[in-house]
Amino acid sequence: MKCPQCGFNDFKVVDSRDTDDGVRRRRECLACHRRFTTYERIQPAALYVIKKDGRREEFNKEKILGGLRKACEKRPITSGVVERIADDIEKELIDSNHSDISSFIIGDKVMEKLKVLDNIAYIRFASVYRKFTDISELKQEIDHLLAKEGAVSASQLTFDIAEPAGTTPKHSRRAS
């Protein structure tokens, strides 16, 4: 490290304080006596994602955030919650002590979090992540969700759309 003023590479530490994410040090150059601040932070080891086609790519939390934002779009979910999910997933991946992580593991972690948070966001994400090819696959996933919640399967629901005699159906009423 060199002094930002004169480029000399010898200084003394005047003050040192712990911060939330590292150590803040106040330093003084021994040549020009200018003071400046440095921050020391722990840099985690690089994470790499193993893609479906076998390529290795550096982990990028923004990709998780993008998928989460799309899935949660127009849902009653704040951006803070979405960012916290991405942070949690990133922390879990770092804590796993693996430098290479399969994209399948990341996708499954996102789906786990969304399933707890919001079923619609979960279905949106799952439809892209699992690449549903037809409506029956989507229905099967919804039936699976409903069964886990103890609800009646969507295939068992019946709808009575007949209106009582002498009334006008709501969809054909005209505004006065």
C-alpha cells in the first residue's frame, strides 16, 4: 500500500476500529504526514456455478435477484424481502465451503424460499426453472402445492355457475 498523497509506502496506524464488515484504520504517512483511512474486509473465496451444459461461471447474486424479481412482480412482496432471500441464499452457498456449486442447487434453494413466501411467485419461478412444456405439468405442480397445504386438489373442485332464477348474471349487468 502507498500513501495516496506522495506514494511513500511506510506509515503508522493512528487509530483502529472494528466495523460490521471489517476493520477501519486511520493511518499517517511517515514521509508527508498526511492522514488517510483504510478498510480491511474479509473477502470470501470465489464461488463458481456449474451450469447445465457443464460451463463454470462466477457466482453472481444479481442473477438470483433478477429471477426473484420476475417471479415476485406484481405480488405483495417488498423488494427488501426479495433482497434478503438472495442474501440468505448467497450466505448459505458461502457457508457450504464448496467453491463449485451446481445451478440445480441454487435453483432448488430459490424454489424452497419462494414456496414458503408466496405460492404464485413459486409457480412463476418453477414454470421457468423446470421448463414446463404443457399445461398438465403446471397443473400437476399446483395440485402438489394444494395437497401439501391440505387443500382439495384443483381437479376435484367443481364450480356452480348457475345464477338463481329471476336474477341477471353479474357479467351481463349493465351500469346505469
